[in-house]
Amino acid sequence: MLLPYTGLAGATLLAERLRETIGANEVPTSDDPGDTKVLRVTASAGVATLTADIEDFPELMRPADAALYRAKNEGRNRVVADARDGPPRNEAEVPRR
């Protein structure tokens, strides 16, 4: 998910809210009214910020992907933010490859 003009703290907060909303839902596993089993879905997210040192979109995805894998390796169902949080960069300046 891309969030223009949103810093690391705001993006992390939104990802956490989405994670909580997803986790609050229960999915019935059967159409049988007597079957009370439900499936709970969880989500993990990696968050990164477009900073002045990032040259292109793939370079932005690397820290976000690394943060996602950290979230999964640390027990899943969590949000992990990339440690780098520099001044934001305007997305329009990022060259597409």
C-alpha cells in the first residue's frame, strides 16, 4: 500500500489498525448452523518510508520487504517498521523502472 505524504509513524499506525481490524473478524468454516468453528485471519506488515536516499521504487520495496519478513520471523501477526526514517521525499520525484 502506498500512502502519499505519510511519514513512518503515520504509516505504521495505519498498518497496525488494519492488522487489528483483520484480526477482529471471524470466518465461519461451514454453512451448518450447528458448526461453531471459525477461522481467524491474521496479518503481518512491513512499513518503510520514501526518503531522500532512495533512488527508485524497487529500492523502496527492499526495506519494506525486509520489515515484513522480520514481522513474520518475530511471531507473525504484527507490524514492523524499517529503522530508517529520514525526511520524506515527494513520490513524484522517484523514477519508475
